[in-house]
Amino acid sequence: MKSRLLASAAVCAAVILGATGCSMISPQGTTIPYSPGDGINVASTPGAPLQVRNALIVATDDGSTGNLIAGIVNTTAEEHTLTIEVGEGAAKITEMVQVPAGTVSSLGDDAPAVRLDGLNVKPGATVPVYFQSGSAAGAQANVPVLDGQEQYLSGFVPTPTPTVSPAS
């Protein structure tokens, strides 16, 4: 009788350990930080007055031109400039955006999107983008490049720049 009781307890312990043992050594998925949108949140550097949220690039089908859209958060009482460098080497594109004090500027919505002519990155890839504000060191992030096939992104696809013909 005692041997059956011990065998039952051993089987129960084995089942419990087998069912829960993996969770003791596996990382818990809900504790891993991630960006829940299409874009990425850029890690803030200490002392940076601006924060970049949900940054992504909506590009033309051939990837020649793109629009950087993002939310820029300024919680300070002063206006600050965000310097944005897209790409690397000779193909680097540099733009600056003024962000008023105490606001959230949505590039592409209440502020113009940052147009990136000469991007040359096809949708589906990522491109290194460097963000810097104030006197703090900047942060680099691999920003996703998307196309306008989704309805909510179709309005952000860059339109061709009009060419001016010389008057005759």
C-alpha cells in the first residue's frame, strides 16, 4: 500500500515538474520590452530633451524616396532641435526638426514628414537612423522601411517632386 502511495506521489511530481519545468528556465515573454506599432521607439540617451516614438519610413515602391514619420516628445519648457541622420557614408541624409516646448510633434500629421530624397532602401528593409537633441549624445536605431500598401500608410507615401520647365 505504501509503495503505491509513493509511486503515485512520484508520478505526480514528475508530471508537475514536466509541465512547469520549462518555465523555470525560459524567459517570460511579457517582460521583454518591444514597440507595439509598425515603427520603433528610440532609446533615449541621458540628458536628451527629446524622445522619438514609433519612427518608421514610408517609401516609394522602388525605395528611392521616403518619408520619415514619428512622434517627437518634448517635455521641457524650451524649444529644441532634433538632428536626424539617415544612412551612412556618402549617401547620408541630414535633416533638422524644430520641436516646440511641451509638445508632441507628429511628423507626417501635425508637422511635415521628413522627406528623404535619395533614400535607396526598398520597403521591407531597415535603415540606420541617428537621432540627436540638446547637448546629449545621440542614439542610433534601425528604422523599418514600409510601403503604402496598407490603407493607413497610403497617405504618407512621398509624391514625386514637380519639375519646373524653363519658360520659352
